[in-house]
Amino acid sequence: MGIPFKDRRRVRTKTSGILVLKVKCGDHLSVGDEIAEIIDTYEGDEIEVIKSPCEGCLFYHGSNPLIYSNTAIAKIIKDTDFI
């Protein structure tokens, strides 16, 4: 059967840098929960905090720590009646 596309949500980065994940697959997320942060590769400063756009279960996250802008770093199955 699969999970309908409307019940999945991709989370993308806005900037390039080093990805530091704050969650693991299977974690339940609420709106605004911190998923990851992006660290500047030269200065070591936090340049982006990535937060959950919806409530649901994290079922995928990227594994490469070096990322480009607009990279999908997480996928969430939104909470619906079938979960």
C-alpha cells in the first residue's frame, strides 16, 4: 500500500555546511522540534537550525555530514489516523 505522498514531508537545508543531527530515525517530532543544525565549515559557528515543520515520525535522515544548500536531510511521516 505504501504511505501517500501527502502524508510525507521532506525537510531541506537553506545553507551549506556540516550537518549535526539532533534526532534519530523512529523519533516522534512535534512542530518546532530541533532536527539538526548546520555548522559553518570555516568558522565553526552555527549558521542554521533546522526544525520540524510538522508533527510526525522521522523515518529518514541524511548520513553525510557535509551538505549543500537545499539538500533533503530528513523525511517525516505526518501524524494521521493510520499511524
